[in-house]
Amino acid sequence: MDTLTDAWDWLADSAHWAGEDGIWHRLLQHLVLTVVCLVISCLIALPVALVLGHLGKGGALAVNISNIGRAVPTFAVLVLLLLTPVGKWGEGPTVVALVLFAVPPLLTNAYVGMREVDRSTVQAAKGMGMTGRQVMFHVELPLSLPMVLNGVRIAAVQLVATATIAALAGGGGLGRIITAGFNLASTPQVVAGAVLVALFALLVEGVFEAAERLAPRWTRGGAR
């Protein structure tokens, strides 16, 4: 309990919230890194998953290949990237490592969502004269959107938790609070940093849950 009390005291100190090393600045860095990696991951994974899910071909292979990234620790990928020319790109190694980590849940959920759309509904749409493109965007995608958004939510929460590794490569984010605590042998600061990351992840989870509740009924799988 003494450690938790000391961590709370550390968080309650206004001096730890201001400046370039302050919590607000590190939180903003963490948010920007998470959003950038999530956007890049979506741009890579979702088009592939939606097209393959629509065609019904090659999706299993793509999912299996993307899931290979889950077997390799993100930290190991980051270290290896730091030893390559990518390591000279500043935040480049961290972004690449996090994108590789976020792609599997995005691709898997989107592909499965597309394939789980009722085939009779798809055939009915084709029977009405809709083109393949129209079927994908006006029938399959709306019906699979709950699964797609679930993949985005999972990827976002995982990125928030894993983006702390940016500090190991000299980047910013809440991980810098934790590494600074280790360097100073300050257990309260380490615990405080970990609490901030956990609360941020829970906040992101809550935002997605609220967005899902506020979204139209058909995005929650209500349409039939």
C-alpha cells in the first residue's frame, strides 16, 4: 500500500504534469503515436480483408500470414529494426513494429465479418442487379461493420498498451515516465506510469464502447 500511496502522491504533484517531460506532454505523444499507427494499420489491413472477404479467396492465407506477427514479440521486432537502416528514421522503427502488431486483429475481424454475412442476402442483392462493388460496399460492408469495428477497438487498445516500447527506442509517450522511473530507481514513478497507461487503455476502450452504443442500429448488427 505504501507504494500505491507514493505513486498517488507522485501523480498528485502538479510539477509532474507540466513541461516537456510532464504527463500531459507524454500523454499527447502517446495519443499521436497510437492514432498514427492505428490509421496506417487500417489502411493496410482493411482493404485487403474486405476485398478477400468479398471474393472468398485467399483470406485464410492472408490471416495466417498476418498472425505470424503475433508469435514474434513486438520488442524483438523493434530491436531488429533498430539494427537496420529503418533505425535512422526516428520514430520509424516503433511505428513499423506497432503496425505489424496491430494488423492481425484488424485483418482477421474484417475478413471474418465479411464471410459471416448471410449468403442468401448477398445472392438476393446480386439478383437485383447490383454489381460486385455495390454488393461489397452497400450490403456486405454494412452488415460486417460490427466485426470490423471490433477489430479496430482491439487494435487500438493493444496499441495504447504496447506503445510504451517507444521509450526504449528514444521516442516519446507514457513509456518515458516508466523508463525514467527505472533510471531514477523510483518505484512510485514506475507504478504511476503503469497506472497512466492502464487508465489510458481503459479510456480508449470506453470511447469505443460509447461510440458503438451511439452508432446507428445497423452498425451494431441490428439489421437483418
